[in-house]
Amino acid sequence: MKPLNIAILGCGTVGGGVAQILTKEKELLSARAQREISLKYIAELNPQAAIKRFGLEEKYFLAEGQPVTIDKILQDKDIDVVVETMGGKSDFVHNTCLRVLKNGKHLVTANKALLAERGADIFAQAAQNKLQLGYEAAVCGAIPIIKGIKECFTGDIIESVSGIMNGTSNYILTQMQLQNLDFAQALKLAQENGYAEADPSLDINGGDASHKLILLIKLAYGLKVSMQELSVVGIEDINKNDMDFAKEINASIKLICLAKLKDKKVYATVRPMAVKNDNTLSKVNYAVNAVRLDNKYSDTHFLIGKGAGSTETAMSIVSDIVFIARHGEVETYNEKEQYVLGDAKEISFPYLVSFKTKNLPGTTGLITTCIGKQGINIETVGHNRFSGETADFSIETDTCSLKTIEAAIEDIKKERPELLLEEPKILPILY
Amino acid sequence: MKPLNIAILGCGTVGGGVAQILTKEKELLSARAQREISLKYIAELNPQAAIKRFGLEEKYFLAEGQPVTIDKILQDKDIDVVVETMGGKSDFVHNTCLRVLKNGKHLVTANKALLAERGADIFAQAAQNKLQLGYEAAVCGAIPIIKGIKECFTGDIIESVSGIMNGTSNYILTQMQLQNLDFAQALKLAQENGYAEADPSLDINGGDASHKLILLIKLAYGLKVSMQELSVVGIEDINKNDMDFAKEINASIKLICLAKLKDKKVYATVRPMAVKNDNTLSKVNYAVNAVRLDNKYSDTHFLIGKGAGSTETAMSIVSDIVFIARHGEVETYNEKEQYVLGDAKEISFPYLVSFKTKNLPGTTGLITTCIGKQGINIETVGHNRFSGETADFSIETDTCSLKTIEAAIEDIKKERPELLLEEPKILPILY
């Protein structure tokens, strides 16, 4: 069989890692695939820097003595698989991915933003041309959750997929919890240690996690959800008090992605939750990612591993390449489009609601009464943080919907408009 | 495309679960595979009991009005996949599996004993005929570790595979730890709650876990290991003292399967270990299974899920069937046969060694001196359980080999033959 020839577009952190594994482990990978897997080209604007950084031979960057271009690669009939590791969701990258497929080449990419926000025609093009679109690396780095759903749990119905899918925010929350730091201190530490970018917005506002959840919802439920449709809350507003209140109910705060199937509707949200310590997700700390599946037939599964990193992410790309070598043309995996998106405010959780109020008599009575009026049972009230003029306290509710919690808060505001000094913090509790 | 026709041999706990999922979810499974997946026959000695137990239609048990036989199934050109869920490693079952493949049908089985002890010619026959041999269900039930290694982590080198692979023994150890039961009480509880068979030997002596480790070593390292070659210790001798000593060093005792690659050798063992509480495996309780992979490029992964159960195990079989429907003929996955089995006594661990001795002055001095003579550093000595004539105490060592620990114990016996009242318990400590 002719070798499977690979070209890489963009030799940064991930692309360089792919080139390293493909060259160092060529013999092993080829034996596994029972077909030679051969890196042919790397298109990169700054080849000399990449050669130095990743210890690669110059030959990969050249075609007939000239720096190899994307156009040259797309026109090369010998190239079977193109690895897109340029990143970003620009028209250029979007268009390049489409051209890869239109030129009859399999596409492998780690580009979650592109696939989640502008991926529809890329997926469609791959299906139409019966080409593989490998994107294992786009969701939780090294964790094989894409093949997990597409090839492993195919005998089951995923009733819920949840998890910790952004390492930066998990690193920050872990530092806040274990080192008693406030948000700004923990973010600074994450930046100093290379776990957060100079501009960390996409990590801390839930955007990056949303991209991953959107891709998982598409795969597991055949449902296309846009960024605008998804209910997302970031971790920017989590403070030390929230950490303490969570600790008091034996929980840790985590940024949780969750999609849940109920009555033909998919309910989905990305937001900080108070995860009870019996849930394995509560113990997933620092930059580690974890995905939890709750399945109809096989119950609960956890897949835990590195969600980012050069060789970690690159490994997933290389495993996609080996998969293509082993299975070549394969029918698109189409989860039937039988579900619609539900209203995230209707998902039932117990909630941890924390209030900062004026320190006035009758406050607890008023607040708990308003909550009770919505038919919500209260589990515990913790108000151990009086400090002169203000009171911080938290209420743990029984299972109810976000809608009813929000209605109760509206009632409180109406009854005594001056009482609440801040918008209450609402954390679903995850058991 | 013609339907993928399935026959099941043996309609017990697992086979019945497979029949249930294949019939109830036929539409969904067929959509995923983009090919109709159709259960045609079930061969079962007692069809009426199976029909009642699993709510199945009688038609699956009949061919031309007669109970369908294995011979009839093997001769039926329309059958594409045979699911073997009879169990056991008898000549009959072994021969039936070979005949399935010789008749050009894919084979799917949960039969770990057969594949681990007598599987060589079955694997070879599948490879020769370019047929798939699905055995996801044979290793840790619902956890997709077979496809994990074969299809997902193919871009990596597995430096170590370890885990909790027997639910019964883990249930017993968990009860001992959390309820402070002794071994006999915990075993009885496991039997009463359906987690242990009337004859639990294969679960508690490490035999069942060994079958799974042997299959994983074959898959991950291309190395064939026999039951005789594998270093195995069961959990029968674990007592309350051991539990307490482990607790004192922040560890939990788990029956650990471990295979480790070092210098072209695979070191493998199945034995109780004191797993430090920072290791996720220490938190895997009751009948849950977990596999840990330590990979060269993608670092540490955990896959946690149900290791047994009717629909749990059946789900893995059904996922193998969907895989066959999606990928049909596929080149055998052959990890290069480049490794040999190392001496398990040379694996380096820190150890927790517990002694029951006569309560005599100088005992600690003698024992620690003998350990020191072997070049082993001591981390802590805990001797808090004097009770008149005897002393129970434990020593936590730095990293060393089992060989040197055993040599130290021999020295102690030589120096004061009357001192040790029991053979010391040696538990590797897993971080």
C-alpha cells in the first residue's frame, strides 16, 4: 500500500508537536497502521524558528528547494492528510479547511473555535466527499472523547455529558481553593506559570469551554447549537466567599460544561457549579480536564487527562492520522437530528445561592419566605460572615429550576429594594 | 448495503443484555452505523427462561420452527457477526470460536479467561481471515480500554498501564476500609449483595484481574504472557491491621494490576498495593473499575466506569458490533513484538511492610538494621499496636526492589529465627 502522506499547516506549539511525534515514532506508527505514515511537508511562515524550536529537518519545509506553500500542498496529489494547526476562525483558515476537503484530502485539526462557530460547511464537505475530519485534539486535548463517543460508546445512549473542559479556569479555581487566593491573584499566578494567556478572556468567560461543549452536543445529540444560544457564565465573579460557602457544603467550585437529554430536549449550560466532593469531578485539579458521561446502559464514566500542551494535543492529532491510515474512508457518524435545544433555565439542580445584604433584622426571614413562595425547599442556611454593616450568607436549596430561583430573587428586590448589595451568586450544585 | 446480521451464542446475563440493546435500539444503532444492524438468531439451551428473563421475542431462538443450533448459525451464510457469551475456556467454547472465524464471521466476545489463556490461535485466525475480533467487553466491562489502546492512543507510547480491574475484590476492600470489616465479613457482604459468586476464588486470588492484565499487555506491548509467568498476589490475606497501617500513610489498599515498560522490558504484577490518596485510583470504590495510562506524549489518563453488569458489559459488545458495521475489514492491530517480560521482583516501589513479632526489646533495631543492610532507606516506622506478647508494626521504605525487601526479611529470619510470628506483609506503595 502506498504511504499515507501528511502535510502540516502551521508549525507552532501543536503543529510542531505533531511533526516531532510523526518523525520520531514513524516506525512504530507505521507498524500500528500496517501502512507507512510519512510526513512530507510543513507550511510555516517562519521555518527557521520552527526548525530550531522543534529540532526538525529543513527538508519538510521545502518543495523543490523553495519554502513549501499551502497552495502547493493542496495541489499535491500525493498528500493524503492535511493537519491544520494554524488556529483562529478567520476567513482564510475557514476557506483553507474547505479547500483541503475539496481537494480530496482528509483533514485533521485542533481548531475548536473554527469548528464550533463556523464548522457546519466543513463537516458537510467532509461527509459529501467521504473524507475523514479528525478533531479529537479540538475537545479536551489528549482525552479521547471524540472517538469515545464516535467509536466506543456507540452501543449506548448518552443521557448526559458533563465535565471540566478548560484547564486555565480550572487551574485558577484550584489555586483559589487550595491556596486561598482571590481571583486576581490566582489569574496572575496562572499567567506567570504559563497556564493563562496575556489576554485570558476566552478561558475565564467560558468561551473556550463553550466551543468544546458545542462540538460534543453536535456529536452526541446531532444538535447544532450556536454560541449565542448557549447559556454561559464565566468564572470572573467567583470570590473567596463563594469558595468558603462551597466548602461548607462539602463542595468545590468548578467551571462545568453540561448537556443533558430529557424528553427529546437537550439542556445545556456552561457555568461555575458547586461540585460535591463525592463527584470525581470535584477532585480534578489544576490544568487537568475531565469528561463525565452518564449513559443509559453503561452508567457513569469518567475520562480524565491533559486538556492542553504541545505533545498532549499533538498526540490526539497523530492518533487521528493513525485512525485514517487504519480505516480510510468511513461513513460519517451521524447522530440522528431528533432533538431540540431546551431552555437552560429549566434544568433542575439543587442550588447554592449566596447573598450580600445590609445587616438588618428580618433579612433571612424575607429571603427564605420569597424562596419558599416559589415552591423551593431550603436545605441549609449558612450566615456566618456578619461584618458590621453587611451580611454574607448562603442558602442551599433542594432541586428546582433556575427560573424559580430568579423569580424568588426578583420578589426579594421588589419587597425591599435596598436590601441586596450585590446581585446574588447562583451556583448549581452537582452531585 | 445489506444488513449486518448478528447471532448470539448463549443468552445469560451478558448475552441477554446484548439482545435487549440490539432489539430496543435497533433504529439508533443502524443510523450510527449507516447500515441496518439486525439480530437474527440466539442459540440458547433454555430459550423459555431467556425469553421470560429478558422480554425477548421467541423468533430469535428459532430457525425454520426449530430451536436454532450453533451449527446452523455457523453454516448460515447470512450471519456476519457471532457474539460468544457462553463463557468458560472449555475445548467446546474454544473450538466454537475458531469455527466462527473459519466460517468467515466476525467474532465478538466477553470471554477474558478464554482469550487470556487460550486465545493465541483465535487472535491468529482472525488476523489470517482479516476478520474483526471484538473483545472490548472482556476487559473492565464498559470501560473502552481496548478501543482506547487500539484506536485512540495510537499516537502515543504507553509507558505504564495500571488499574483496578476486578470489581468484586474492590468492593470487598472498600467495605473493609470504610466499614472497618474484616475480610470474611466483607466477602460475605459482597456475596449477599450479588457482587461475589458463591465460589469467589478467581476474584479474590487475582485470577480474573490477571486475565485482563494479560490481554492489555498483549495489546499495548505485543507481548504474550501466561498465567504462570505473571506475578500475582490475591487479597485473601489483607486484614484490618493492613488497612490501618495503610491509612496511617494516607493510602488505601487496592488490588492493582500494573504493567510498566522500562528498557525494552515489561514488568508486570497483580497484587494489593497501598495507593496514596493523591492517586485517583485510591478514590475508586466499590465495584467500579479504573484504568490508568501513563503515556510518553500525553501524560496520565484515567478511564473510570463499570467493570461488570448485564447491560454495562453488553454495551461494550454492542459497540464492537457497531464498530464492525462502520469499519468492516480492518488490518489487525499489531503492536510490534519488541519487548520481553522483566522480573516483577525488580520493579521499584516504595513499600509498606508490616510485621507481627514477639514483643521483645531490640526488635525494631534488628529489623531496621537488616533493611538498611540491603541499601534500603526507611521513611517511617509505625509501631502503635503493642498487645502484650506480640507487636504489630509497619515500616514505610523508600523506593527499592521487591528482591531487596525479601532479602532483608531472610536476614531477619536468620538472625533471630523465633522473632517473626507471621510472614511479613509486603505492599508496594503507589503514588
